[in-house]
Amino acid sequence: MLATKFSQTHQLSRHVATLLSVTRLLNSSHRLEQQLSLILAETGRSLDAEHTVLYLYNESRQELCSYYLWEGELRQVQQPLGSGIAEYVLKSGKVVNVADAYNDPRFTTGMALIENQPIRSFLIVPISNRAGKISGCLQVINKRMGGFDQKDTQCLMIMGDLIAVAIQGALNGESARECRRLEKEIKRAVDIQRQLLPERVPQLPGYEIFAFNQPSQYVGGDYYDFFPFPRTMAFVLADVSGKGVPAALLTANLHASLHAFANEIDSCKEVVRRINNHFYLYTASDMFATFFWGNLNHHTHRFKYVNAGHIPPMLVKKDGSIQKLKSGGLPIGIMDSFEYEESEIKLSKGDTLLIFSDGITELMNAAKEQFGKRQLLEIVTQNYHRSPRELGKILLNQVRHFVGSPVYPDDMTLLILKRNE
């Protein structure tokens, strides 16, 4: 009796010592593979087993991945789901303790061998994730002395919980590292895209210009730019389909193409034709962009433009009347070798030109109401006599008030140009 009590006390002390050791291990800086190796080794030592195997279930691939130690190294085996003991425990959620595997009719088939080593006895328990869903199981094989008992079962179940903690911690750590990496990449992408936009609005004799851009996400698909020439200044506002990184990549492509073509060509429609052909050839078939290209001669005040499917800009005359600049054609990237129409107007003193993306007019508030062209028109007609900066601030304040949130569902860009002299 005394010897039995001593043996039980010694076994319990060994289990407790193992659990304390594993708990300290989980708080260490070891990587997951190191943690699993040490946990499997400690588990086998504590339960006096020849082998310890961890099975993890990959639901998306319908695979079972087993981890075990062999000659001091952590080995990994992946196999499709079958009819073995691990699969039984995964499905049933039951603990299985077999003292004589060869004489147990339930497990004479589908028995997994460890490096072709015979299996005499084993104890296997399910492992649940934080949501309570069975995600794997933990098995000890071949007790050296006697069979696995209830205390071994309790210890192994605790070990399984600790392994689940280790895996979740590693996943959280990996997720946190991945998030930090993505944040750095996104920040870099934001910096790169910001470099595509003009650093400052150009100074144009007799004119004042206001420009604003804000992506709905970290990066976006709206793009504007200025191209100053000796007697003229060209400018563009484009809205690439979609949002986020894909749209931003196409925006970068558009930026590079424009800077390659714009300085070589005088004709507005030829610039747009070349850009359209390039976009059609080198972008996906479901990607396109609305595109407004204008060229202002600030000596003669003649303004030539092509509107390739963009929401029509507004020319507000000094008497308050409004002309919409519609002429052009299809958005770029839809049809190869499309012939665009070029139009020309003259800007008089006091005229104001507004070019904007549909992220302003199609903006929705919490009540699912659209900001709309009518509200934009009302703000413009009430304030067109103001400077472009004043008009821009009034308009954007109205937009923010309408949405009631600093987060916008679409990219927003606004250009306002006014002739003062």
C-alpha cells in the first residue's frame, strides 16, 4: 500500500512538474516548432511513453498532419483523412485508451505506425480550439511499464489544451507580424501613390487652382495631374474602376503612360487615343477608367478637352449659367483604337471650371441617401463667385457633414480652376 501511494505521488509530482515546465515554455520566446518539439518530449517523458504524436486537422484541405519526434528531430507527415484512430477521435470527440492494440477489434485496421515501430498500447485525447471545435488530437504510444491510467488521461488532456494555446499563440503572433508587415507595405504604397500626385498646384498667370484628393482606402484609383508647357497647361482627372490596391496599381500604370506620351503630343484626342490603346492592351478586360483630359492656353484662354466617359465637369460662367463638358467618348480601356472627339471653349474672366470624380456625387450617408449632382449644383451656384479654395472648402465641408463620418466609401477628387483676369 505504501509503495502504491509513493508511486502515485511520484507520478502526480512528475505530471505537475511537466505541466509547470510546459507552461513556462509557452511564455518563452521559442518558435512554434521548438515549442512543439519540447512539449512532445516532455509529454512522453511524463507519461513514460515511447512516442508522442500530435495530429492537426486541416479542414479546408481535408488533411491530417501528424507531428512526432524521431531521433530528436520534429517530423511532419501529411495525409488525407482516412479511417484511423485519429479520425475516429476527431469525429467522436472521445478519449480512447487501449491497453492491447493487437487484441482490440476496433483498431486492428487503420493503425498508424511510427517509423514502422509496432504499437502495443496507446492513449489518445481530442484537442479543441478556443471556439470549442475539435481541431486535432494528442496521442501517447507504448507505455513502458503497465498501461495508461486515468491520471495519465487527465495529464494528456491538459497537455492538449496547452498545445492548443501554443498553436493559437503562434498563429496570433504570426498574424500580428503579418499585420505589421502589411501595414508597412501599405504605408509604403500610400507614400508611392502620393508621389504620383502633384506636390503642389501650379501657378498659372491670371488663374487660380484648387485640388483635393482622398482615397476611400489606404490607396485608391482616383488620379489627377498637371502638365505645364510654355504657353499651355494640360491636366487630367481619371477614375480607375474599383478601389484599393488593384486600382492603385492601374493608377501607377496610367501615371507612367501619361508622362511618357503627354510631352510628345499636342492634340488632346491623340493623347487620349494613345492612352486608351495602352490601357486596352496592358490591363485586364474588366478594368477601365473614366478620363478627362484638358489643355488650357493661358494666353488666349482657349480650352481644349476630351471627356472619355467621365462625369461631365461643370463650367460655371460669370453670370451663373452652367455648361457641362460632355464631348469625348467611351472610358479608356473598353475598346481598342477608339476615335475620340475633341471640343474647344473659351474661358472668360470670372468663369469657374469644376472637375470631380463620382466619389462626391454618388456618396451615400447612413440613411442610404445620395449626395447627388443636384446638391452639388446648388452649392456651386450659391458660391461660384468665391475663390476656388473657398468654394472647395465649402463643398468638402458639406460632403463631410452629409456623410457624418471621416470614412468614405469611394475615392474623392476635386479640381477647381477659375480665371481671375
